[in-house]
Amino acid sequence: MKQKRNTNVNQDDLNQIFKNLDVLEKLFIKESKIFLTIGSEENGKGSVHQMDLFVSAVVNRGISLSSGFKTLALNNNYICAIPLIRLQIDNCLRFYASTLVTDYNDFFMQYLSGKHIRNIKDAYGNKMTDNYLAKKLDKDVFPGILNMYQNTSGHVHFSNEHTFMHNKIEKQNDEEMTMRTVIGKYDFFKIDQKVDFAFNMFKATEFLLELVKSWKYQKHKIETGIKNNTQQRL
């Protein structure tokens, strides 16, 4: 997020990103309908796997976070909106963790029992801490997500990001310094910053959608295996 800013952006660019977030929401719904109906060839109802419940929960949270960001941003409440980017990245990390284990059903049951994912090991014996997942996801799948993860973390907990947000040095010389402090519900950010934050939310949500798409292929593979085994027994 701390990249060279594009000063040529305007409100139209921001509005376009909001529209793109709406498009992603529709794609999440479309994708969910696909993986939930896999296995419906026999009964028309679809086969429900344990991971369907996990993926559905991630999708629902992802849509809510994207919608929440847009609502807060349109109200110029970016202090509340920005941490939602980090939470969306959290969705990506949690979903990605489920793809790294030997048995995703066992992973789901541990998760369901309340065990922290950071204490669950992947297929290589590594504890899946947020830092480990962010680095691996950045290296193997989505270059750039580690930088987003690190930069948005400062907006979740109270930090210097918040202190510098509303305190500005107006005049400074060798003898004195004058500062301006703003308290209350104010719009602290310039349009290029808003576009930057909104774009990062879009990318985090887009990353999540790509991860969700991978589940239908895995589920279809499993369903095909089950069908073949059943036919062999017959």
C-alpha cells in the first residue's frame, strides 16, 4: 500500500472500483452455486462436503467485508474501512491454509473444534501462522499480498498510522513548531489515498475469489472418485 501515489486519479476512479467490488460479489454467488451443486447428477440436490461449509463461511464473510468497506468508504469513514482490507486478507490466508494440509476434512474438524489455524501444521510439518501463510501465498500464488498484509496490519491495532493521520505540522523553524490536530468525524484522506485503499480491497477480494474457485475442481475430483468406486463395486 505504501507505493508511489498516482495523483491523476479522481472520484470517477474510486466509483469504478466500488462497481468492481459489486461485480466480485455477484461472482462469489455464482461460484458458490457451482460448487454447491456438484454431485447433483443423481439426486438433483448436490452432495454436501464438510469443506463446503468452510468455503461457504469464507465466501459469506468475504462478501460482508467487501460490502462493509464500500459502505464505510462512501460515508468517508476510512479509519473503520481500512482494517477490513486486512480482514479480507485474513480470509485468503485461512482458505489457503486448507489447501496445504494432507487431509482437509481433518483440518475442517480441528477448525470447527476451535483450534487456532496457527497451531495446525501443513503437509510439510510447518505451523500455519499468519506470517508463514502470507509469505508462502505471496511466493507461490499471489505476489504482492505479503506487502498488503504487512501494511494493513498497522491499521488494525492502534499505531503510529492513526497518530499521524490527524496531526499535521503547519509551520516549523529553529525556534518553534506549529501543529494542527483534528478531532471528530473528518475526512482525513485525499482522493489518491482513497483510490489506493479501495484498490487494495478490490485486489484482496479478487485474490479470495480465485482461491474459492479452486474448491470446485477439488470437489469434482473427489466426486468423480466416489462415483468410479461405486461403479466398480457394482
